[in-house]
Amino acid sequence: MTDARAITDGTRTALITSATVTGSDKSGAFPVLIDAETYDSTLAAARAERDD
């Protein structure tokens, strides 16, 4: 299964997908509005978690 989440700072939007784990949060891919600094750090963390 694939888990998806979306973040936006009002200007940029990112859709982040990853493999799911049983019992993980299934909040969906509706964009969550966050400030630009949090957007940048969240996107950097998602990129760092990639294993390809």
C-alpha cells in the first residue's frame, strides 16, 4: 500500500508518498497549510527518508 500526504505553504504544494505500515495514519492527501519554513523542513525530511 502507499500512503500519501500533501503540504502547502500557500504558494507551493508537495504530494509526499511512501510505503505504509499496518496501523499508520490514513489522513489522506488533502493539503495541510503550513508556514514556508515548516514546508521546507518537512520536504527535506521526506527527501532524506528516501532509500533510492
